[in-house]
Amino acid sequence: MIGFLMQESYPENLMQKDAQAMTQTIFMVGARGAGKTTIGNALAQALGYRFIDTDSFMQQTSLLTVAEIVAREGWSGFRRRESLALQTVTSPETVVATGGGAVLSADNRAFMRRHGLVIYLRASADILAERLAEEPEDAQRPSLTGKPIVEEMQDVLAVRETMYQDVAHYVIDASRDPQWVVEQIQSLLLDAIVK
């Protein structure tokens, strides 16, 4: 079990013990089904922050579903929109649930590290697949590989795990209960500010 571990590198702004460190953007990264939206929303409520899901933001601003964006523009068009959405929604006192593939762009990874605190919600392919099977909305997302969901999640993690680890300031075991995860993140944030 992962529990949580603290990565060793922090953006300069995180180490400042002033209001800026307490109000920076918090980015939630991880694969589809990791709980970025559920945990991000609960964390935002607990902190009194605003919550934004970049996929929802793209859908609201384009009036298209993710599947429609991908059908019209391909995955590359979707990723361009995703990068723009990430930059647009970044602001103080905001928790941002990123799309699972946001880390595929080196520019996005650098942007998140530079402009906030990045939390990787880590879960196994089996857990991700189980959660996705329970969520009808997620079933509407276009497949990345065309494979059964467990195999797709294994493939996705094989490609992205290193990127998730590298961009994250903290790695949290997202297989646990969402409330436990939120409490762990709050504890880590408090520790980071006190140091």
C-alpha cells in the first residue's frame, strides 16, 4: 500500500511561509478513475477553494462532449484544448482536476510545477477499471486504445506512471476512501506551510 509519500522537490512558491503559499493552485493528476474530480471537489470544499475540472470546463466552453471534441479534432486537438484550459483555470485558491492525459505534455507538467502544488492520485489498473465500470459518464469517454478497460488502464499507466511521479510534489494512495485521501492532503498542506 502506498499511503502517501512526500516528494523532495518543491516549487519556490511552496516554500514561502506567506499567504501566497497558502493560496496557490492545487493540481490533481492521475489516470481516469483515480478520483481527481471527487477528491478535488471535496478538498476544495474543505479548504474553501474554488473547484474546476478541466474536462468539464472544456465541455462547457466548447458546448461539445469529450467524445465529440475527439471525433472532430482527434486526440491532438483535444490535448491542445486541454493545455489551454489548464492555463485558463489556474488561479489562486483553486483546486484543478486535470484530465488524465494532461501530463503527456512536457509544457503542461512544467506549467503545473511552476504555478502550484501537484498531487498525484495513484491507484492500480484494477481499481481504476473497477471504478470506471461503475461510472456511466466515464463509459462515454472514447477509448484510448480500443482494448478492454483493464488492459487500457494497464497500458495508460505503463506510459504515464513516470510522468505522474515526476510532476507530483505528493503521491497519495487513491485506492483509499475519498475522505481519508482529503484528510491526508490537508495534513500534507499544513506540514508544507509550517516547514
